Amino acid sequence: MARDLHARLSAMSAQQLRGLQATANRDVLIVSAEASRLPWVAGVEYACLCEHAPQLWRPSLWQPDCAIDLLAQALTAKFNRQPLLLWHQPATCVPLDRLLPVSAEWLARIDAYWR
């Protein structure tokens, strides 16, 4: 799905990319923006802020099977960064404090990182 999202972003104009921010690791591509500006890609999951742990984001349709506030405390202590995105498939935790504006250059850097 990350590569499908990357391809969709790469096909968008600079005007359409305005207001989008992104970060990536080897497994995921995270794009942040107002909900109405996010591109739709089949199979992509969306994340939301955790109501009881505002320093933590999680997939909208997934709830961890432990106390989210305690989990957020443990993850914040481990990573010493905020906010954090806790993802379930693939299991990963991604700091969101270094989101960068999406541009053709940034997408090329992500593509090169994945190769």
C-alpha cells in the first residue's frame, strides 16, 4: 500500500500536494493533512489521534488490546519524541515530529530510500 500511495502522490500536481506532509520508513509512508486533502488510494488505512493519549496516533479502525494511555507513556519514554504513530500491520512505531512538506523532491528521496 505504501508504494501505491507513493505512486498516487507522485501523479499529483504541486498545487494538489500543497498542505500535505509526509514521512516514511522502510515499511510505511505516512501522509498528514486535513482529511479533505488526503488522497484516496484503495486499501490505504487512515489514522487518528487517540482520545485518551493525545501524544499517540493509531489506525482509525484498530484498537490495541491494552490500556492506550499506559502504552503511550511507555512509547514516549522509549522514543523520547512526540507525537508517535502506533501502527499494527506491519507492527511499527513512527515518530511524527519530522513530517516534511510533500514535493516531487521529497517523493524522489523516499523512492531512493526504498530501493
